[in-house]
Amino acid sequence: VLRFVVEANGSLSSVDVEKSSGYRRLDQAARKLLETCKFKPGMVSGKLEKSSATLEVVWKLD
């Protein structure tokens, strides 16, 4: 599970592993995956604001 902040300009900051997969490389891959995403900043009363969110990444091997 990753916790991150989307700044008012849409940029990503403060990406932290909140709950590890138990494998360092998978945690690193999840962070890199998140960094490739584009985000819209939060909006409060018509004004762009930074916001925080979490993302659960599930790895599945077939």
C-alpha cells in the first residue's frame, strides 16, 4: 500500500510505502509504477489544493 500526496499543480510528492509487500523490489516497482501516473489535484471551493491518497498494488503471478 502506497501513501502519496498530489500537489496543487498535479505533481506527485511524498510517496511512502505504508504497507510493504515483504519484497523490497516489488515495493520499488510499485513506487515506479505510481510515478508514471498522472493526477488531477484536489479542488476545494473551486480552488486547487494538494491532497493525499493511498493506492493498493496487488502483484499476481500467473
